[in-house]
Amino acid sequence: MKLSSRSKEYMIPEYSLTGDLLSFLTCNLQYRYQNKGTLPPSMPKQLWFGEFIHGVMEEAFLKWKNENIVFDWNWLNHIRPIEEMIDLRLRARGLYPPLDQFCPYSRKNEDKSKCGDTNHPHKLFASARAEGAINIWGPDLFPLISSTEVLLKGIRDMPNYNKGISRSNYYGINGIIDVLSSLKIDQNLENSNNTILKYLSHNNDFYQRVKSIESEEYEIIIDYKGMKRPALNSNSWKHHSWQILTYAWLRSMQEDSKPIVAGIIFYLNELVPSIEDIISIQKDVLKGETDVEIGKSDCDKIKNWNSDDGDYLFLSNNFKMDRSIRIVNIEDKSISNALNEFDIVVSNIEDSFIKETNGFSIKNSWKAEAEKRTCDACDFRSFCSNEELSLKNMKVP
Ligand SMILES: [Zn+2]
């Protein structure tokens, strides 16, 4: 009997925009270990919070739609039950919360753990941000939502296709839009009471683009990020816009889509920044590596703040909101640029993959290069060549 096997040509490698492409860009080697490793899946703090806040925002929207609870929501009564549900859901997937960011107990007098006392549940950073995201953005965001978790799929030519060597002449690309908003063209943006629409109307590129389209309705792609706003000109800043632009391309191929005018990214850490976040914000402001305007009072506070004093820095709510919302303009030219960039990323992943298949060691096939922050939170640093080098440099001869 002859067993039929599918020819190599028909195996189309499938890439997720965030899970593969952005993850590879963060660190090639970390991506390799996280995705294709034999080690148990690991979850750096930032990734756990990302999963958590996405789940919380989705459930909060459904609760708002079904029960129409008036804002501000009470954390203990309205938000904490959602958090506990999401925590359970993540645990079922093997994802456990970092205990210095999230109190896992629902009742008083349970184990002290890292909480300090047994007066659970505690509102630690993850919860404070969930509360901020719901009460600060929810009242304006939820009414704009037309659908959530929109699945996108597309196919592209394999870059640098090489017959006999490449795995396939195509690759699949997929992603999920957190929130899709559909707006009517005659919506009066300037006089709206909606804060998000006001932010949009103050953006000149957006304004021009809305005026130029002929459709009755248009769409806005919204994405949540469990991180601080990246520095202007940083890699993350660029990568996040590529992500939105690629979503726009994938969405535009779906039958029910309308012209996509803009993307909005919510950087949710900005609402309740950690000390580590504030240190980066301070650096961005002092070096001028930010596009967000700052008032004198916030600017003075940032200039005079010293992380060594151990005090938390309270910035104004307006400044925090300005920093947490980013508008990405969507133009055909920038879409094709983003697609080209991701083609290059796919080509690099494929090269590393082929190298490893051909017998090169993992470390020789996948580059270990990342920002310090990524390395600090990485589970693989003990055997990463990047870290070995830095450890060697630290040793006294
Ligand atoms: Zn606790």
C-alpha cells in the first residue's frame, strides 16, 4: 500500500500578525523558544497583562451592552467579577497572573501571598488599569463599537521564493481586530460630546481623509495594547503602525467592509503607569521623543521627579489620556510599505527556520537581539547568548 503524503508545496506557513511577526521583531530567539520550543509555554508579565486586559475590555463591553450600567463603574461590584472570570479563563490556558500585579484572591483571609495582608481582593496594577480603561475610555468607546474580535485572513506571495528551498510559494497572514467602529459620514465630529471623536476631529490628516471619501459610512480599527506609549522613532512605535495598516489591508478585502479611515491604538498602561513606565515617560519627555504635547505643570513635575526618592508621580488626567490614545492614519502608500516590511519579516523567519532544519543550532539560526526591558522579563535569558555576553562583561577578571 502506498501512503499518500501531501506535497511540501501545499503546506502554506501561517503567520499571526501579533503572535508571530511582532513577536519575532521583539526578539528572534525569544520568539523561537516561545513558539516552537519544547519547553513549556512561558508568559512574560507584559504578555499576561495584554491577554488579561483584552479579555476584560471585551467582557466589560458585553456587560455594558446587556446591563447598561451607568459609568463610573464600581471596581468591587462591577469590574472585579469580570477580572476573576478572565483570570480563570487564562489559567485554563496555563497562563498564571504575576502576583505583584494582580491579586488572585476573591475573599478576605486567604493566603497572604505577595499581597502583604489578607484584605483581599487588592486593587493592584493590572486591576487599576482595567478600572481606568473601563471608566476613562469606556463611556466614549463602547458606544462607538460595531463589532469586536474581527477575524482577518489573507494570503501573500512568499518573499524571495526559491524553488526546492522555500517551504511554499505563499504564506498566510492572520490577525484579530479588537474593535471595529463604523461611523456615518454625516456625523458631526467637532461638536460631538464623544471624547474619542473629538480626538479624531483634531487630527488634520483624518479630517482630510474623511472629507475625500465617497461612501456613506467609514470604519475605524481600534487596538488595545497593555503597554506604555512607545518613544517616537522607536521600533515598537513603527511596528504598531504597520500592524494597524496590515489590519486595514486585510479588512478591506472582506466583503462587508467600508473605507477604513484611521486606526486608534489605546496604550492602556498610560492610564496607571508603573514606576518603570514613568521612568521611560520621563526619558521620552526630556529627550523630546514624544508626539504628545505637555502642559507646564506636568512638564515641571516630570523634570523634578526622581525615581530614587521612591515617590509615585501623579500626572494630570488629560495628559494621561493624551498619551494613551494614538491615531494611525491609513493611506494606500503606507499600507503597501507596511506589507513590504512584514514580507521581509516573514522572509527572515523562513530563513531562520530553514537554517535550523538544515542542522544549524538554534542559537546560530535565530538572532538574540532585544531591548533591555525585553531581556529583563525573558525566561530564556539564563541560556541566551545575549545574556552570556553581558554576564561575561560583568565578571571581575
Ligand atoms: Zn490580595
